[in-house]
Amino acid sequence: MYGVPMRTQTSLKKAVAIFHALSDETRLSLLEQLKNGERCVCELTDVMKAGQSRLSFHLKVLKDAGLLVDRREGRWIYYSINPDAIEELEELVETLKQSAKSAISADRCC
């Protein structure tokens, strides 16, 4: 990303990871299941009627994007939504909204 400041490159990479994580129906369903609090993988496999390996893949994508946090208790892993990541997502969307509003009022070259 030639000519793009480092902070912007990091922000852009993070935004790509977040939007990629949100671009899948299964991952959105997982977030829906977690919106009321922490859940164990075993609970999620039952509720989602999906195999653990399939859900583990999707949970990893969400976690790698920073949208989830996990904790281990014995042999079980519990997942929850990362509130800091949701706040970052809100800020990103707000920035896009402000940019769109500015673009509408800006002079056009044609």
C-alpha cells in the first residue's frame, strides 16, 4: 500500500479482517448466539446443529478478526463477543457514514 500511512494500513487490514469475518451467514449466526453472553462450543454445536470442526473454523475466523474472545475451562472453550471490537466496528461504520455524507456535498468534477 504505497503512500498509505502505517496507522491507516493497520486500520485497513483490521477492517478487511472484520468485514471478511462478518461476510458469512454461519459466522453471523454465531454472533447472534453469543449476543446474550458467553457460550461453550458444545452448546453452540447443539444450537447450530453443526459439527464441532466446522464451527471451530468459523469461531477461529471471528476470533482472528478480534470479534470474539475465548477462555478455557477444563477441556471446554467458552466464547463471547469482544465489546472493544464492536466499538471499533461502530467507529469504522461511523467513519464510512461521515465520508459518504461528505462525498455527497463535495463538488463533482463533471
